[in-house]
Amino acid sequence: MPVFRLLPLTAALAAAIALPAHGQSLVELYESARGYDATYQAARAQYDANLARAAQAKAGILPSVGLSAGASHTELDVQTPAGDASRGFNTQSVGINAIQPLYRPANWATYEQGKRQVDIAQAVLTIADQDLVVRVSQSYFDVLAAQDTLALVRAQKAAVAEQLAAAKRNFEVGTSTITDTREAQARYDLVVSQEIAAENDLQVKKIALDQLVGRPGSVPVPLAAPVQLPDVAPADMNAWVAQAEEAHPSIRQARLGLDVASLEVQKAQAGHKPTIDANLGYNVNRNPQGTSTTTGRSRINAGTIGVTFSMPLFAGFAIENRVKETLALEDQSRSVLESTRRSVTQATRAAYLGLVSGAGQVKALEAAEASSQSALDANRLGYQVGVRINIDVLNSQSQLYQTKRDLAVARYNVLLGNLKLRQANGTLTPDDLRAINGTLATDGRPAVDMTATPPQPPASQPATGRPPGAPVVIPPVPPVQTPPFAPTAPTMPSPPPPPVILPPTR
């Protein structure tokens, strides 16, 4: 009988968790997503654009050189008391001129802003890198969780089908009521609906992963057995917060934004200051037919060198109001920096507490899995000897498989929580995926079977001296002695006396 009961379950599990011969690890799918994901590619393009924009700021402190050339024709109509005269002449010119800023405070402030913009662009790209790592890992573990859910639902379906068949056999031989069959049938129909939902959820999760990594039919590698989750290091929440203060790209971006705002104030204040430029040029003017004052051919070669000084005196209070505007924007950037620092600190603390709680939940669910399996075995034995009913077995089965699903999800949440904690404090890098990749069933290691029976905790040797591994003998349950049902005859109450009606008084 036990062999007959386990064969369908084994076949169902093999079909549920069957995977292709070769799957893709987390690192492989991340590298694929890095070259395909549109969101990340847009961030890379924005990074290149920001670098080019920042390089433009350097032009204000470098010399500018221009080449000019021109040709014109002039017609003169000269009227004098001696008579009228008309003549025309051509003028040709070519020249090269250079300007080197010597003292321009606004240009130097713009140049310093450009260097900060390069660092801001790098911080923004780092945020995009970290986001891609988390998104790929989330989709990866979503597919694994959906696969585990489908395998567990199918295993539960096989177990409920066995219980339904047993209930029908017991009803046919008269050892149980039709209620057991109806309860098992209702539970079986419910599990069938859950299987349909699990299949659909798995397909949706696979489509999302394929779209992210740009690889159709991607197959994530499951966790390796035994499961070894990475520990939280350092095991100090304040240490993680301190790292966030120093290395988080959002805080660095906000801090650089405050520097840019301070330099913008300097640019506005430079509107009151003079500017000094050095000029250097060489120009050639050629007049084949003369000029307006001469009739002979001429050519003029002119080289110039000098210094230009410019001092603004009054601009209609535009500079003063510009300074006020930049000072207000500087205060805004300072507030943004403080808000970002607080948000990062809160997110880091929340991620750390969530990871610690998730690790504790995994240990509790592992113990609950073993306890649920023991409860299911006890209820099955109790059902065979008649001290338990069918619904007890069905409830124990549901509890066991629900615990297995919760355990699988909790493990994936811990692995993902390690990455999210590093993302929260700004230290996440693609190399962190290698530690997660080490928990997968790569290099021929066996994969975790969530449908397998969990190991039971060691029990103490019973006083009967039964050797380990010997079959458990269930003693017969003696019938309960009940006294015969002989109730006493009911005593009818006597009717009340009739009421006394008094005549009305006058």
C-alpha cells in the first residue's frame, strides 16, 4: 500500500520540477540584461550626454580662435561743385583672431561646476547600475518562487487525490461516511484551481524575466542543496548607516548639487566684477581698384595684440536679484541634501531589520516545516486507526505545503534582502552577485527539492527499547465504556389553580 501511494506523487513531482539540462545563473542573466535592458541603456546614454555637457564648461577658460574672410563691391557716386563722378571698387579681406580670457570669475565658476557635473553623472549611473542588479535578481527569484509554488501545488494535488481515493474506498466498504469523500473532493477542486493560477503566474514571471534579460526561454538555476544563506556582515546596523553616509550615490549626488548651487551664487556675484581678455589677431585687406579716398591698388597687412577691460556699472538691478535667486536655490539644495541623508538612513535601517527578520523567519519556517510534516504523519496514522477524520489529514496537508511555499519565498527574500541592504546604503556592486550565485545549484550540485520530506529532529530513545528504524506498532484503541442510556421519565407539572374573580365594588 505505501508503494502504491507514493508512485503517483513521485511522478507528479518529477514532472513539476523537471528543468532543462542547462540553466542560466544569476551572473549570466545579469550580464545579458546589462547589454539589453532599455532602461539601463538610456541611463548610459544620459551619462555620456552629461559628460559632454560638463566638458562644455571648460570652453569658458580656453582661448577662442576665429577665421574670417569677406569680399565686397562698392559703387561711389561723388557730387562736387567741379562735377559729378562715379566709380566702383572691390574690397577683399581675410583675418584670424584669438581671444584668451584672463580674468572672468563667472567662467571659472562654470568650469568648476562642470567638474562637479561629471561626478554627478557618475553617481546617477551608479544608481542605475544598482537598480539593474536588484531588478534582475528580483525577476530571477520571482521565477524560482513561481516554479516552487507550482511544484508544491502539484504535489499537494497528488496527495489530495490519494486522500480522495482512500475516502472513496472507505466509503465503499462502510468504514467512513460520504462526508469524508465530499470534503476530499472539495479540497481537490480547490487545489486544481490553485494549480491553474500557479501555472499562469509562472508564465507571467518568465515573460518578465525574458523581457528584462533579452533572452527568450531563460531558465534560472535553482538553489543548491543544502541551502546556505549568506550571513549579514557586519552584524551592526550603525555600521551600515555609517557606510551609507560616506558612499551612497544619492547622498553624493545631493552633496555635489549643493556645491553646484554654491558656485552658481559665485557666478551671480561675478556680475559686479570686471572682465579682462587678451586679444591677438592678424588681418589682410586687399583693394584692387583702390578705396573711397584713393584710386591706386592697395593691400594692408595688420597684426594686433592687446588687452580688453570691461566693467559693468549698472544693469537695472538684474545682478542683485540674480544673487538673491541663487542664494534661495542654495538653501533649497541644502535642504535636499538633508532630506536625502535622512531617507537613506531610514531605508538602510529598514533594509537591515528586514534582512535580520527574514533570516529569523527562515529558521522558524524550517522548524515549522518539520513540525508540519510530523503533524501530517500523526494525522495519517490517526486516520488509519480511527481517531482522526479525513478533514484533519487534509488540513495537515494544506498546512505543510503552505509552510513549504512560505519557506521558499522567505529564502529568496533573504537572498534579495542582502542585495537590497547594500543598495540601501549605496555599496551594491555587480560583484555582490557572485556571493548569491554561489548558493545556486551550479557545477553539477543538486538542487533543492521543496516537495521533499524535511529532516526530522532526533528523538530520544523510548523506554521500550525499540531499535532505531523499527516500524512503529500502533496499539489498538480499546472501546470506551459508556453506561446504557436509561433516562428517567419526565414529570409533568401540575396545572395552577384557577384565578379568583372578585365582583366589582360600588
